[in-house]
Amino acid sequence: MAHWLFKSEPATWSWDQQVAEGEKGTFWNGVRNHSAKLNMMAMKKGETGFFYHSNEGKAIVGIVEVIKEYYPDHTDASGRFGMVDIKAVKAVPRPVTLDEIKNTPALADMVLVNNSRLSVQPVSDPEWDIICRMGGL
């Protein structure tokens, strides 16, 4: 199974809001980047991802699970983009900051380090394991 990273500005959609959605989860909409779209199209139900607070905090704060695979985004009038549904699984005991990630040599090739603007991105198995350890999981 693949791993992912979902970026959100806490003022727009925060980890606490994601957690409040409970088991039913919610849709991850508003993505208007073709690379991020392709990433979401590749997602399978049951795969996990990091929930990353961008702009404020700049840290991985939780783990989510894909609960519904790619389907049309109701907020996209053009009909070109879609979304997935995710639910919160657990908080990261210790948030892992972007600075920590950038200062970890084994994470130098991570998409977050090299293309930080991409809102939905893949995370390799080794990257996943390292960040989970850094976050106290």
C-alpha cells in the first residue's frame, strides 16, 4: 500500500476539524493541480497519509486514511478535477516540522523537501517509517 501527504492551511481546514469528522471522514476537495490530481487518482481505499499543516506550523500533525477513492469534485465547475474522502486515524504524538524533515539527510529526496507547494504528494515507505519514528509512533 502506498502512503501520501495531504497539505492544508490550518485556517482553512485543520487537523482538529478533520478529527471532528469522526469515522465518516470528509472529502478532500479543491485540488487544482494536475500532479496532485494524478496522485489522488492513484490512491486506494485503506491507504494512509500524513496530515500536514502548511503556512502555520509547517508540521506533520496526524495520520489519515483514504476511505473513498477518486471521484468528481463538486466544487470544480470545469469537471476536470476530483477528490478522495479521508478520515483521521490518529494524531502524531510529537508533530514533525518541515525544518526537522529538511535537516534529516535520509529525507533529502522527499517530495515535501523538493516540491513543497504540491498539495497532495506521495511518501515512500522509508520516508513514512522515518517520520513515524520522529513523531513518536
